[in-house]
Amino acid sequence: MSLRLRLTLLYTTLLGGVLLIFGSLVYGLVSYTLLQQVDANLSSSADQIISQIRVGEDNRFDPRTLESYQPPEALVYQLWDRSGILQAVYPATERQPLDKGSQTTGQPKYSFVQNGPNRVRILNVPLTTPRGSAGILQVATSLGVVDMTLSTLASVLVLLVLSAMFVAGLGAWLITDQALSPLAAVTQMATQITNADDLQRRIPQTSSPDDEIGELIRAFNQTLERLEKLFITQRRFLTDVSHELRTPLTVIKGNIGLMRKLGETDEESLSSIEMEVDRLSRLVGDLLLLAQAESGRLPLAMIKVELDTVLLEVFQQMRVLAGDRLQIKIIDIDQVQVTGDRDRLKQVMLNLVSNAVQYTPAGGQVNLALRRSGGQAQFLVIDSGPGIPQEDLPYIFERFYRAEKSRKRTHSGGFGLGLSIAYWIVRNHGGTIDVTSREGKGSTFCVWLPLETEAVQAETAKAPRS
Ligand code: ADP
């Protein structure tokens, strides 16, 4: 069933239900009021009759009782004595008891009796004197007019409810068509995009951008944009991997060819092959690590890590790498403990510092700092290198991304995976990493990690040492 039909039916049924309840209330109220009116008339007639009744010493009705009484039109009455003999009646033809089940004692009682097609309303009034029960007075009137009024009212109400439902249904059918037409356009456009396999296309904002359809279009376009980016990234990733694989494979193939030509193993070719194989293993290892880290499945041996000790180790290693070429120093070091995988955190530090050492020209300076700041650990690598161009900064943590200048370097450089790996390791530790850089002035990489909490400290203290 279409949404349009469902909405129309829902709306019409709902309206019908409400009108039906409303109609029943009106019907009930009118019927109650009319009956009250009839009952009030019967009661006042009964009062008038009773005021005319005469009772003798023996508690019997005087035969002249009600001789001069003129009842109002359409009123029927019967006066029965206590032995069940009819003493007075109007009209004279109505000699059958109006209500057979009436009591001669107790309270006045109203009842209904069906007389042919008409209902009759009867008021039974037991008549008592101080000497005891004298008989019963029954006054009655036909409810023909009331019933006719009520049946006309019921017909009018049913007709009104049905017409209102029909008009509302028609209106809802037309309005939903108008309201849902942009949705049909969205569906059509989405199908076109799928069929054409063209993720560059977007659905134009047809209706108001703030209504539900506008929001749907915006959300759909955002999904398309994200999908497009993902496809571009995937394509670029494949290109980058193939590119990185091709160079070492060409070198290996060339060296093997050379040795075959020479007919003997050549030490220089063997070490070149070995170097390229190492490079390939590094690439595969990095890619695997990145895939695990990106999917959040990086196995991390979470323990208490004294970051200041790790920094000192990194510093020692990097001082050797920097040699006399540039000055590397620790400008600030606090005692900082975090919870994490020691090797992975050291890898992050090594990567950032080695980048700084690698990209900073001779005579430059690399400063390291480790602080506690705002309940977090802050690790800073500040270099006086060439800086990273503004246009490259947003992409620096993406896989295989290398700033334009680094691309032009010989292939002995990294794969452009180091910062991505660092980013994901930090993310997997609940931290953040960012960079600020000014071309020609240098770059500052900053890592924020959550400090070891009391709870974790207690856990670590309890854990058995291996
Ligand atoms: P790579 O293996 O190329 O160093 P990274 O992911 O570690 O890969 O770094 C990505 C790119 O970021 C580098 O190619 C370089 O262009 C730029 N970069 C990283 N660190 C620095 C730095 N300290 N100074 C200038 N450029 C940097």
C-alpha cells in the first residue's frame, strides 16, 4: 500500500472516529434532554391529577374523583385502587394496565413500554394515605415525536460524518500528493545517480531547505559527498600502494637480471635487493598496522606508561640520528604517567621526532617538551624546519600524503604513512594530535593523551606482574 494511500486512510479514519464520538455525544445529550422534558411533563401532570383525587374514610377513591379533570393533549392516565380495579381512565378506551409490573408502594418510577411501533413513557406513582396504600396512578405519553426527532438527528449526524470523511479523504489525498511529490523527485534523482554510477551529482534542493524533505535531501547529499570522498580515497590508496610497490620491485627485478647476465651472485646487487625487500616488508607492516588502527582493532597492551622515561629513550636515539647536523634538546619534562601501549606510544614519539630531525635542515633546532596540562599529558615537538605549506596542513595525517616538497625528494624517504599511523595510535589511546606550522619558520606537532586515572592506577596495582 502506498504511503499516500496509508496517510489518507489514517487521516480519514481518525477524523471519522473523532466525529463519531462527537456525534454520539450530541445524540446522547439531545436524547437525555428530550426525555428529561417528557419526564418533567409527566411529573407535573401526575401532580395535577393527584391534587384532584379524593379518598374516602375506608381509604377508597371517591367515585367523583377526576370527573372534572381535563388532561393535556396526548396524556393517558389510569387510576387503579389497591385491589387492582380501574377507578378512572383517560381516554376511556385505554383499559389495559399501562405497565403491568408497577408497584403499589415505594417511590414513583418511570418506565418504557413498547406499544406497536412507538415507545411509551410511563410514570407510576404509588398513592398512599396515612391509612396505608390507596392504589396507583399511571400517567403515560407516547414518545413518537421524541423518537422521530432522535432518528432524524441520527440520520443527519451519520450523513454529516460520512460527508466530512469523504471531503477530508479527498483533501488528504490531494494534499499528500502535493506534499510527497518532492519525495518522488528525490527518489527519481537517487535512482538516476545509482544508475549512472555518478557520485559527483547532487540532488537539487527543490522545496524549502528547512522542512523534512529539505533535510532529507541535505542528508542524502551529505551521504553522497562522503561516499564520493571514500571512493576517491580508495582509488588514491590503490594508486599510492601500486606506486610504492613498483619502485622496489623494479629495483629487485633489475638486480636479478644483472646477476643472471653476469652468471654469478653480485654482493652489491644482493644488498640492494635486501634493502628493497626490507622496504617492502616495512610498507606491508605499516599498512597492516594502519588498517588495524583505523578499524579500532589495534591490539594494545594497556599498562601504566611513564612517558618521561619513554621520551628520554627517544631523545637518546634521536640524538644519534641528528648527530652534529642539528641541535636537539628537551626544553621541559614533567613526570607524566598515562595508560597505554608503551611500544606504540614510543612509535608515535619516534615518528614525530624523526620527522622533525629529517625535515629540519642542518644548523636547525628541534625542541621537545612533555608536560601535564589541564588534566592531560602534552607532548610537543617543535622544529625550526621549512614548515608545512598551509594547503598541505589539512591532509598531513592522511595515508600516503606527503607535502609537495617532500614528494620531490628521492624515494629513500618514508611512505607518507608515519603521521597517519601516529594519528590512529593516538586516537586509539583516546587522545588527539594536531599540528601548527608556518612556512620557513618551522612546525609544532602536539599530542594530547589522557593522564592515568586513579581507577586505572588501582587496576594496574592489582594486576599480577608478568
Ligand atoms: P614521511 O614518511 O613522508 O615522513 P609522514 O606521514 O611521517 O611521512 O609525513 C607526511 C608528510 O608530512 C611528510 O612527507 C612531510 O611532507 C610532512 N612533514 C611531516 N613532519 C614534518 C616536519 N616536521 N616538517 C616539515 N614537514 C613535515
